[in-house]
Amino acid sequence: MKKAVFPFFMSLYMAFFMTFVITWINTGLGEGFLGRWWTAFYIAWPIAACLMLVGVQRIRVFSEKLGQKL
């Protein structure tokens, strides 16, 4: 359970801001923005959470190896 805390919050953070910005760029902040953003967010966040849970350890190992070579 402890290993799921970081991916949970990281996916929440990334999905929240990425969907907000992309929805804003694509449709503007006009009427209905929050509804469009919420739809994008509740679709994106579970996907982001699954990707983080599956890939976070592999990405950490890869980035550490890459960092040692630089």
C-alpha cells in the first residue's frame, strides 16, 4: 500500500493540471469550461494512475541509470 501513495498523488497532480491546461488551450475558459475539464480529468486520471502504478519503478531505475551515465 505504501508504494501506491506516491503514484496516486503524482497521477492526481499531473492529470489535474495537464487536463486543465489542455482543455483551456483547446476550448478557452468560456461557458462550460469546468464541465469539459471535469470530463477530461475523470477520464485521464484513472489512466494516469494505472500508468504510474505499472511504470513508476521502471522509470525510476531507468532515470537513475541514465543519471549515472551523464
